[in-house]
Amino acid sequence: MLSLPFSKCTGCGNDFIFIDGRSEGGFTPTPEWIQRVCHRHLGIGADGVIVLGPSSSCDVRMRIFNSDGGEAEMCGNAARCIVPFLEALGENNARYTVETCGGDIAVCRTGDNVAMNLPPPKDLRTHMELQTPQGVFTTHFVNTGVPHAVIFVNDTLIADFIEWAPLLRHHEALGPQGANVNIAQLTPSGLRYRTYERGVEAETLACGTGATAVALLAHLIHGSSSPVSIETSLGDIIVLNFDYSDGKFKDIVQTGPATHVFDGQLPLV
């Protein structure tokens, strides 16, 4: 049986199966294969599959496949995990430029963490009153590589989040593909958040682009200043630095944990 080398990596509990397809000119897994290997009980278990391939404009191209088999534009935690993945392969560049469908980024090692430069956000909308069967939600929206809806709450531990998050995730006001849904809470040290991710169709332990969306919208809505610390469900900290001037965000840098977990071989059938 043909097999494929892989690495398991995680960013704040957001976990991925990494595959190096650069020498083959790229590798495109089938949705059925992705669903099988990402299954928490019947496969390795992961929020998605990341395939690195050659790029004509950057050091590497990153393709992101969610656990449902669909392809995503961008993933912040996965992008940071590129550094420990390549380190595990014996590569030690000071900095990597990465081509994604959500825009080009750059990642680099900084101590125990990985820093990532992000392009400016798009399609920013605030104070939308979205009607759902569970009630009306004051929702803010921004695309930080993928689209995110953000709702600010008094306590992110509210139990019914996973009941109404899918309703907002598919809300027509957020576009035909929907959006990830985040709840965020202001804390004495910064922000705390939870994310329901499209493509996984469940709550994940963290979301890098979601942390970015939460931080940028907290600046606009609540005046949170840069740098801001964002606490994930596991208690990990993602730090976001940014500049906001002339009505635009720029110089966005996200720093957070990214870890290589283990290596193995996957059957191709």
C-alpha cells in the first residue's frame, strides 16, 4: 500500500495534519481522504489537512483543507505551524514567505512562539442586528483571510454558544459561504474568545484568524489598544500588534504558540 509522510502540528490546540508536497509539485487530497484522516475516532484526528507546495511568488504555498474536505482561504494557527513543521524537516530559515488563497503572509520563529505578518483586513462591518430563531445578535464582521462574525459578550463560558453559533455561521447577511462565529469577552489582561469554525462545523480550541478578527474589532468597538493579548479556550495566549490610522489597519503581526507533535505515514487509499 502506498503511503505518505506526514506531521501532526498544533497551534493553541487547533491541530493539523501537515504534508510536504513541494517536491511533487503539489498534492491534492480528495475530500473523502481528508474526512477519513481527520476523523477523531477512526483516523489521526485533526481540524484540517495542510499541504505545502511550490510557489512562484513566495518560499512556499500553503493549501488549507478543513476536516469536512472543503478548501479554506487562510488559517492563522496553521500558518504559524509551518515553522515547526519545516524545522522538523531540518529546515531553519530565519523567515518564510507563504502564499495562501487569502493573501501572502510571512512567518518566523521568535523564541518559543511564531510570529506572522498579516495583510490588512477586508469587508469590515459593525453593529449588524442579525435575526435568528434564537433571537437577535449584535454582530460585527471582518475578513482577516477568512470571514469572521464577532459577538461581544460578558462571559465566553455561556453554555448555549454552540446552539446558536451554527445559525449565525450560515446567516445570509454573512455571504453565501457563511462565516466563522466568535464570541469575545473583555478581560483585565486583554480578551478571551471562542470560535465555531465553518468547514469543521464545530467549536475548535482556537482560531488564528478569529483571534485577529476579535482583536481588531475590539479596537474599533471598545478601544482596545495594541498590543492586545487574546486568551484561547486552552488558556494559550495569542498577541496581536497592529496600527490603525486614517481609518485603516496595517502592520498586523500575530504571535503565538505553534508546536510539532509527531510524525508518521498515511495510506493513500
